[in-house]
Amino acid sequence: MFIRIIIFLILLFPSILLPQQIKKEIGETYEKENIAVFEIQSTSSGYGEELGPKMTALIENSLTRMNRFNIVDRKNLDKYLKEMELQLTGITEKQVIEVGKIYGYSKAVTGKIVSANVTVEYNDDGSFSLYSTVDMVLQIVDVETTKILYSSQLQGYDYYTTSSYPSYSLRQSLIDNACNNLAYKVENKMRSIFKITLTIADVDGGNVILLAGKNHGVSSKTRFKVYSKKDDIILPSGNVITGGYNYKGTLRVKELNNEYLIAKISRGNNIQPGDIARETVIGDFGFGLFLNYASYNIQATERIYQSSFRPDAGKIKISLNKNEYALGLHLKIGYNGVLFSPNLSIGILFGDFLKSSYAVDTRFNFDININLYQEVLRLVISPYIGMGLAFTTIGEVYGGNYYTDNYGYLPNGSKIDSRDIMFGIGAIASLQYNVTDTIGLNLGIGYRFYTNPINLGVFSDGKEVSLPEKIKTVNLTGLEFTFGAFFIL
């Protein structure tokens, strides 16, 4: 048997060596990697005792679902290894590389379950909290270079609460869920390592043709960054310094087919056939921080009220200073879409810089994005519905205690506070300049219509106070100016 294997290797050696001597070039068509998934090793006891085959199947399914690899059939590979007196489980790194050169896979995935546990905590209310974890050391080996591309420990986890004592089947179910979570993390890791990279086939106006599509694992949300190769620098000594790459722009998928896609240029100039397009990750979630200068509309008001129970005692003095506009700060979070970006913002208007008034401003925005130049310069129309909650110090007690009845009173010097709520609609038109794919600046102007303030009560030192008449405080109807920055995650 041993002699037969040696003869087989000698006959194959010339055909194996030649492809290894040819440096792999980036071509117009994306070529899938041939990947072998070797059986994950289980732990010797406990929950992880038989997890190896389960994790292997989950990882294979995840990689198959990604559609960007040719997965080696494990049954045939196992049969082949048995002929060579090897096995899928426990194969060494050196053997993985040697077999790969013969069998034809360029990358190999190996792993070992380190631990699998379920922790149970008893809560004060009589319920049980269960935490499951599965830890695995993952290795990705490059057969062609004989190097380890990736080696690290990943953890999958799950959480559950129950009012009854957790059974073994429940705990095992949590371990299964942790395995699914771990397979998902392996998939994300493979996606980050094996990014789709190919040269641009053609450029027609603002449309870029790439020979990769659904059958290569591309989705409608896939983005590409474009690079051109710099010229190498030849030194007088004859040594060569590799030129590297220049970033030229970013592409967004416009039309996706099985074998090719048409992308539009979202950023960049002079993108040409032969430039290199490399998959990149640009998220759909964004957040921004905005300064607002908005209508606040407090009117100057002076009133003095004396107690009907002790007219000769202290009085309440209402004193509001005119305040037409207020400076504010808003945090905006939500979905970052191509045409529409629904989001939520919450902020605070400082009134007279928090001396006597401030308002909490909450809005649901529906941004409409209109590209003026690629996705670099945009007009953004943001209609919204909003709610404002204002807290205003409208006066104080002076000249002694103010009696609310024969025995109760407000102490001299006590502040009188009003709480008011408003509802309304508005819209902001802004110019948005995207400095990079993930950072932008925004300058806008808008107008809003809010209801008159609905009083939620007047208070002093936590006690509700009844005044002879309603005091008008904040009114948010009017102009608004904004300036801010946002970030895409």
C-alpha cells in the first residue's frame, strides 16, 4: 500500500508543481476557491462530546449558502483519505496541505471544540436564566502558500429564561442554538477573509460591468471599492519596490444577474476596464449628531398673584423673558437607504441655555435622498412628525410664604415650574456632502407646525400648584436651521 502511494505521488508531482509555480492573477471573472472542510474535533466529555460532526455540517451548510466557494465533497474526501490511511478527524496541518495539493483544494478549514457549557442561574423571582456557550478554535490553511490564513478562538452563545427547572433537553437545545450562532460567526469570518476581487470587464457611461453575480455569492447590497495598480519602482541597484494600489472610487450594485452584475459609480472618477474591484462592507445603519437653531417663541410675560387665604403674606410672581430661538443638539439614528432613510431623532433645546427653560424634542423622520452628484452630494428632504416636552421655570414665590390653603403653603423663594407638551409636523431640506463612504456633513433649513402647548401641570418643590390663569410658555412652530455630521456603521 505504501509503495503504491509513493508511485502515485511521483506520477502526479509534475502536474502538481506547475500550477504552484504560476502566480495567481486577478481576472475578469471571479473564480471560486476550492475549500475542504475537515471534521471538527469534539471534546472528550460533556456537552461537546459529540458536537464535532454537528459543527462540521453547520459550517459546510453556511459556506455552501454563501455560494462563493466550491466545497469539496467530504464523503469522497473521506474515502480518499482512508485509502491513504488517514482520517478527516484529527488530521495534522502538514497532512492537510499535502492532501490538498493532490486532491485539488486550495484552502482548508479545520477546527476543534474547546468547551461547551450551560450555566444556570436562579433568580430572585423564582425563574431560571440559562447561558450556553460553545468555544471552538478555527484554522484556515492556505494549501498553495502552506501558511495559516487565520487561527483564533470563536464563541457561539445563547440565552433563555424559564419559570420551571431546566430539563436536559432544554439545555441541549441551547447548546444547538449556540452552535448555530458559532456557524454564523464562522460564515462572517470567511466572508471577511475571502472578499470577491476581480477586474472590471467594461465601463459604459456611469455603469460598470463585473463578471460576478448571484452564482458567486454577490447580493444586491454588496459594495465594491475600485483600485488601480501603481507602477513598480526600479531602484538603481535593480531592486524593485512594488507600486501598490490607488483608491479610485466605490460601486453600488444596480442590476444583479446570475453570472454578472451592472454597478453604478457612487463615488469616484476615471474608473476604467482593468481596474480592480474589491468587495467592501458599508453598513445600513447610521447615526448623526446635529446642532439646531430653532424657533422657541417664549413671549415676555409678567404676572403677580396673591393668596386668597393670606392676601397679606407672600405672592407668586410670574416672569418670562422673551426668547424667540433656542440652540439645540440632536442625536439621529436609523436605517441608511439609497432612496429612503427612515430614522428616529431625539434632542434637547436649551431655551435660554438652561437658565429657566429647556425642551426635549423627539421626531420620527423619513429622509428622501436625491443625488445631485453621484452619492457624494445629495439633497435630502426630511418630513417628520414630532413631539416636544418643555420644562420652564415661570416664576417664584416672594415676600413671604404663599398659602395654598389655611395651613399649607409654598416657602418663600420657591420656584414655580410648568410642564407642557406639543405635537406637530415639519420638514427640513438639507444639502449633504459625503466626505467618504461612511462620513458626511449636512446643512439644512426647515419649518415646523406644532400645537399650542398642552399644560401637564404647574409645580413647586414637587407639589402641584393651581394658578388663576393659564400661562403660555414654549411654542415650537417656526423656522429651524441645522448643521451636523453623520456616520455609517
